[in-house]
Amino acid sequence: MSGGIVSASELDRIRKLAIGQTDSDQAIAAKHEKALAMHEKSKVRAANWSNTLEGSRKKKEDDRRERIEREERERQKIDVQEARFQLEERRKAIERANKILKEQTDRIKSFHSAMMYSDVLAEREAQVRLKEELAKLEHLRDQRFEDVAKFNYQRMLERELKEKSEYESKAQETAKVQQAQLAEWKEARLAEIRDEMMEGEILRKKAAEDLQAERRAEEARRNVAIQALVETQKANAYLKEIKAHEAERVSKEERKIEEYAAEKGRQFELRKKREEEIFNKKQEMRMKMIEEQAARLAANQSNEEKRIERQVLEKEMADEAARVKKEEKMRKWMNDLEKSRNSQMEKRRKAKEAEQEMGRRMAAYSEEMFKKLNEDEREDQASRRRAAQYIAIEQKRQVAEKKRRARKESEIEATVVDRAKTVTQAEALAFHSYAQERIQEYADEGKNVIPLIKELRDYRRRSSK
């Protein structure tokens, strides 16, 4: 029988056929196992999730159970604290009763008096020693203070001598500098005075020359003025009468203009028209008078008189032009005044309307605020009322609790006192032991124990009797 070679893959296939599994079966089995493993992992992971229904129910149950356990632990802790408190209160009551019984007995009072006397003797001895030590320290302190004062006085003298020397040297230097500055100032002042004197002399000469020139010019002007005055007096004598009539007429017209200016807006156009008519008439009369005067002067006066008359006429024309300009300015001013008055009236009207509107708004706002304040006040009163009711209830509860505790403490204290009365004999023995301990303690401290021994002997004598 001849042998053949079988490959590894063929051998593996034969083995799988022998056990009844193929590659596809193994793959399915492996996939199934992997799916089961992933499912278990998912279940474990999902157990910690809180955003699922099961997780939410479980979390609520866990929270409720944890809250109940926490509350139970808190209650147990409070119970333990309450038990400790009650035990401590009972212990304090017992100690207080024992202390009352001990301290209220004559033997304890007498022995404590003896102890206090011993303490006083010991304190007196300590005070005597302390006084002696303080006297020594005071003497040393005075000696030290005297030495320090001498040293400081010596240093102060040295410092004053040094400062005095420095001050004198500085004063000498300052005096030298001041003398040099004074010499410089005197020299500069003398030079300034010399310059001022020279300048004053020049100004005096210039003023004298100017005064002479001014006098000559004034004399010339005076001569010209006198000549002109003589020449104009003749013309002024005739013009005065004309100017008087003209001034009266102008004053009448100005009064009329002022009366027209006082009128309201409805007469404004009429006043303007009237003023123009008056102005035209005045111009015509003025021109007519000027022409008549010019003709009269041309016929009756010399060339010099004509020149003076022409100057007077030019002056009259200039005055008339100025008057016309003034009247025009007055009309313009009246127009501006009327416009300003109307504008101010409009502004006052708008301001009044704005003020009324603001008043209405403020009234509405105030009403709203009053309502809100009333509501807040009612809520505040209700809140205070609820708080007062709660405080009253709480105070009643506290009073009841205080009374209950007082009754309980009284019962405990009465019980303790009754029990303490049964151990009076034991306390006598405890007193002897206590007294011996205190005597030994005072003797160890070096205090005088004779008052304690005497008190204990007297107590034994009284007890035996």
C-alpha cells in the first residue's frame, strides 16, 4: 500500500467533517457568542444610564432608598445627640445638687473660710515679697532713667553747640551774600535813576515844545472860530426861528408816530402808509424851504454868507438824512419788536401746552405709582401679619417646650436631692477625706495650714458632742 501526503488544510477539513462542523457553522457559532458577549456588555453599560425608562425607574428607586436611608441616619444621629444631651443634663443636675448640698453645709462653709484665710495669709506674704522686688526694680529703673537722662542731656548740649556753630557760619555767609547783592542793587538803582533823570529831561523839553506848538495851534483855531462865529451869528439869528417851528412840528409828528406805534397789528399797515405820506410831505416842505432859502440867500447875501448858508444847508440835509435813517431804523425796530412779541407769545403758548401735557403725564404716573405703592403696602402688611402669626405660634411652642423642660428638670432635681439625702453619712467621710487632701495640698505649697487643722479639729469636737 502506497502512502500519500495530505496537506494541513485538507487534514483540517477532514477533521471538521468527522466532528460534524463546517467553516460556516463555526463562523455562525463565533458570531453568536460575540453577539451574546456584546449583549451582556450592553446590559451592564445600560444599567448605569439614567435616560431610559428602566434606568429612570431604577434611579428613582435608588434615590428614594438613599433618601430614606439618609433621613434614617439623620434621625438616628439626632436621637443619639438627644440621648447625650439628656444624659449630660442629668449629670449636670446631679452635680448641681451635690454642689448645693456640699456648699450649703456648715462644715464646708467653715472649712472654706479657713481655706480662704490660709490663702489670704499666703497672698499677703507673696505681696510683701512682691513689694520688696518691685521696690528694687523701681530703684534700678530710676537709676537707669537717671543715667539715660544724663546721656541724653550731654548729647543735646553737643548737638546744640554744633548747630549754633553751623548757624553762625551760615549767617556769616548769608551776610556776605546779602552785602554783595545790596551793592549790586545800589549800583543798578543808581544807573536806573540816572537813566530816568535823562529821560525825564528829554520828555520835559519835548513837552515844552509840544505845549508851545499846541498854544499856537489853539490860538489859530480860536481866531478862526471867532471869525466863523461872527459870520454864523447872522445866519443863526434867522435860522433859530425856522428851527423852533421845525422842532415843534417834528415833536408833534414824533408824538403822532409814538401814538401810532402803540397800536396793535391791525393798524400796522395804515401806520406805515401814514408815515410815508408824512415823510413825503416833509420832504416836499423841506425841499421847498431849502429852495426858498437858497434863492433868498443868493439874492441878499454876499459870497461869504452864501458859503455859510450852503454849509448850514448841507448840515440840514445831513440832519434830515440822519432823521430819515433813524425813522427807517425805528420802523424796522417796531417790525422786529412785533415779530419778537408774536414769537414769544407762540413760545409761551407752546410752553404752556407742554407744561399741561407734562402735568397730565405726571398725574397719570403719580396715580399709577400710588396704586403700586398701595398694593405693595397691602402685600407688606399681609407679609408682616403672616410673620407675626408665625412668630406668635413659634413663641407659644417655645414657651410650652421651656415649661416642659423646666418641669422635667425640677422632677430630676427633686429626685436627685431625695437620693442625695440618703448619702449624708458617706458625705461626712468624703468631707474628712477632702479636708485631709486640701491640708496636704496647702502644706505641699508651703501655705499656713494651722487654720485648716484648727477648723477640722473644731468640727470633730462639734460632731462628737
